[in-house]
Amino acid sequence: MSKSKVLVVEDDHLTKDVLAQIIEALGYEVDACDNGEKAIQKISSFQPDLILSDVLMPEFSGLQLLNYLQKKTSSTIPVVLISTLDAHSLEDIAEDVGAAGVLSKPPRKEEMAELFEKAINDSVPLLTA
């Protein structure tokens, strides 16, 4: 069985590298880019099982990426949002826009693992006999 894939979308290069290292340590295959526009380009070639996106980025934010995926594509890739925003504000935003979950920066590895597993499993269609 192949590893699940996570696409990290983060404009801060140090944060992007740290997130990628944590996610790889959790056993996922990782690719990364620095804005939502580049993420859209990478989706077809990398085919992620989950996208972890910063909320606030110049040019094309995580919220714009999520909106684009929901309205302009048939994508069912779960999107987890990450930000330094207040956790309660972030949860409200995520619920309103249909994100698979939220993480506050810096994320706890255990919380990230649990959320990723749930989001990926919830997005996989169940096979029925």
C-alpha cells in the first residue's frame, strides 16, 4: 500500500520546511508550494490525499484555494487550514467554508496526525457490496 500524500501550501519558507519534515515523520509523502495558485498547478501531477494550507498568504490565500476547489473543480481533496489566528476564530471560519479541519501554528504533531487520518479516511468513499 502506498503512502498517503499531503500537499503543504505555506508562504513562509521556514514554516513550510518544518511542516514538511513533521508530515514526512508521520509517514506521509509530501510536496510543498508557497501559494494557492501553485497548489492548483501541483494537484494534477502530485495528486494529494490531503492539502494543508495556510489561511493568510499573499496572492492566493488558503481560503481562496478552498473556494476554488469547491466551486471550480470536482475535487474532493480534504483541506486542513493552518494559521496563527485565534483557534476559535479559525474553527468558525473553517466550519463556514467547509474545511476538513484547522490547526494553530505551531501545530502539535499528535494533533496533526489525528486530524490528517480522520480527514483522509472521511474523504475515502466506502465500498459497499
